[in-house]
Amino acid sequence: MRKAAIVALLGLNLSLLAWVLTINITSAQAQRTVPPDYLMVSGKIARDSQAMYVLDLKNQVLKGWYYDVNKKGLVEIRGRNLAEDFKR
């Protein structure tokens, strides 16, 4: 019984190996060819607070959020209109 199980598993492994060697695997594309619309960056805003900043490239707006432990939720940081800021 044990010898038959080993032979069956060996046959199964060989058939799986043959299948893996014959399939056509295409590579995954990690990045889009279209430029992204948003960039997201994390940063520290206080000693024990982290913030998340999102830059909207299409509208040229910077927004930010941080997690408030007392409210147990995200609080929005005043955003910036970068198009207006860079006109100066």
C-alpha cells in the first residue's frame, strides 16, 4: 500500500512538472503605461502622529489626513491648491 502511494505521488509530481514546463507564462505588468493621477505619501506631523498626503496631479491639489485616536477616525488637514501656490 505504501509503495503504491509513493509511486502514485511520484507520477503526479512528474505530470505536474511536465504541465508547468509546457504552459506559456506571461510576465506581470506592475506599472501602468499611463501616468498616474494620484501620488500618496505618508509623513509625520507630530511626535506620535502619522499623516497621509495625497497629491492630485490632474487638479494640482494636495490633501492630507491624519488619524485622531480620540475620534477614532480620519481628520482632514487643510488642502493646498498647488497651481495657485506656484504662481507666486
